[in-house]
Amino acid sequence: VLPPGINPDRRAGNNAAAIRQAFRGEWQLQENDKLVLMIGSGFRTKGLDRAIYALSALSADILARTQLMVIGQDTPDAFTQLAKKLGVKKNIRFLSGRDDVPNFLQGADVLIHPAYRENTGTVLLEAAVAGLPVLTTAVCGYSRYIREYDCGLVMNEPFDQHEMNDALALMLQDNAQRAIWRSNALKMGETADIYSLFERAADFIVTAVKSSRP
């Protein structure tokens, strides 16, 4: 009934290109390097293991220039061991919660969110309005926006790891398609009703109060 309540400050501004350039310079990312971003606490529920498996399935040439940055509060030990076992430990950086997430949204190339369960998935829309293509699972409530506006790829249920592996490889290799997804995502940020949660909720409350009066 109510729309999402995305903070408008996540939208890409006129300085998006400058932010991206500065971010990638800060993190020493070259022009051809690819950055996959994952945001959210509770790494198991968010599907970090699925993301690591998909990373490890990349061809050697793509993997050599791909990094996965994980932002969130959780203990990464088990996932670090998994990454080590699969040979991709050097491709992953674990970062705690940060207050400069908008910079990461501009600097990355793909947001990955392969959650096992997720009521909404606000980060999907935060990434999309920033112009960042999204790879996610259909269990996320807001994944329907990614499909409707063609802002990335949504994995069907039941989940298939091979499907996700192929999807991530495609998203990292196909620069032209990523540009299309980015354009669609920015258009969604301009046209979709995804910011007015509190205003709409207030309207419902006022209407309910008025209708309950004798």
C-alpha cells in the first residue's frame, strides 16, 4: 500500500562523474577494473556466500581486474575462509559500516544482493537511483522495481548458483548493457514514487482519523 521511503540524497547528482573518478582514484581502481559492491549487515542472510561463489566462477582474466567490497556489520571470518578456499580472498575487501555510502554507489559497477530472504531490500533502490545496475534475487520485495524498470538482473526462485555466476559475468563484461541499465535506473529515480513513504503514511492516518469520527 505504501511506497518505499528512499532518501533522495542517494540519487546521482550533476557531480556523479567527478565523485566516481575521485572514489576510484582513492581506492586505486584503474579504468578497466570492475568493482562489485555488496551492502548490508547479516552476511549469511544477505547471501554473501552466493556472491563469493559467483566471484570465484569468473574467468581468470575478468577476476584479475574485479574487486568485491562488502560494507556491513558482521563477523567475516567464515566468509574469509570460504574466499580463501575458493582462491578469491585477495579480491574481497570487508569494510565496516560507513557514512560515505553514496560515494561507493557512484564508484562501483554492479551492486550484488543475492539474499536468501529480504522483506524489502531498500539498498536495491538506493543503488538504482544512484545509477548503479543491480544483481539480486526475487525474494527481495523491492526486486520488482529492478525488473519493472530494467535496472539489472533478478534471479528467479528457486535460486540457481550457476545462473547467478553467469549473470555476474555478463554484467561485468557487457559495458554497453550496463550503460543501458544505468540509464533506466536513473529514469526510475526521476519518475517512480519511491520517496514518499512518510507523506503517504501521514495521509492514510489523517484519512483514517477523519473516517472514524461520528
